Amino acid sequence: MSAPDEEPRTGPKATPGLGHYGEISPGVPRYGQYAPPGYQRPAADPAPAKSPRSGRSSGPDEGTTVKRAGEKRAARQTPPRQVEIAFRLILGAGVIEAMLVVLGAIAMVTPGGQSTARQMLLDAGLKDASLLQPLLITAVVLSTAAVGIYVLIAFQIRKGRNWARITGAVLAALSLLSLLQPDLITAAQMLLGIVAMVLLFRGPAKDYFRR
């Protein structure tokens, strides 16, 4: 203690050292405090990029993985050359069937077409002329349905649907029955279908459907 008659000492006040109450940690000032001379704010770590779909942070490795997965998916969806050829062959058979639909429609509405159809009916051993119109209508309906089946199977085969390949193989086998009464149009359709099925069950095409 100082004597009453002694004057209090005067002089510069001591500056708080590092780690005093004015700092969060040595050299880091508290919010609202002046930074000490030479203080540099630590650089913030860059925020990781977020995936646009899931919102999760994704690093460079994840982006590479996603890119590779997309490339594999694109390669898997691209049909090999044999599948493309089979696709066109089946569509070709469908075009022939569509021509039969047009010819059947012409036979129903034109005198010349009805005369030709009547002669074909007589050649087949059917002499009842009243059967001509119902037979023509039935033939047109069945041919129209056949066109739809050709188109459906062709596009599903191109997408790699194995059920379409099996269905096409069954129909190609059934088309062999047309050899009992062969004609040029039916023989052309049968040949296109069989060649297409042979291509679909060999080499890269077979692996394409296994995926």
C-alpha cells in the first residue's frame, strides 16, 4: 500500500499481451476488436461443389464416376450393327404386309380388284361368290394387325427387349408353314424374317440382349 501523501504513479498503461481477454486465441482478435499489426485473416477452404440433382457435395472423383457411368449407359443403349440390320429387315417385311393391305382395300372397292379376287377364290376351290367380301375384309384386318406386329417387334428389338427377339423367332418359325402353299410375296417375308432372327442370335447382337 502507498502512503496517503504519496501521489499515484503515472505512466503508460500495459498493453494486453497475446491470449488476453481481447482475443479469441493468440493473434486472433475478437469480433469488433482491432486486429494487431501484421494480422492476416486465414483463407477459407473452398466449398465443395454440389450435385445439381441431389444437392450433395461432390468431389472430382464423384464427377468422373458419374461421367463414366453416363458413357457406359450410352454405349449400352446403342444397338450393334447386326441389330440395326435385323431392325430394317423386319420393317421391310412389314412394308410388304402393308402393300397387301392396300391391295386388299383396292380389291374391295374397285370392280377390277373384285374380279381378280373372285378369280383367286375360284382357283382356291371356293365357288360361292358371297364369300368374297367377308374374306377380303378378314384379309385386310389380319394384314393390318400384322403390320402393327412387325413394327412393334422391330422397334422393341432395337431397344434390346429380349421378349421381342423371342417373339420374332417364334413368328419366323411359324412362317415356314407358308411353304405348304408358296408364293413370291410370302416367301420374301419369310426370308427377311429368318435372316433377321439369325443375326439377332449371333455375336454382338446376342450380347446386346444379355445386357
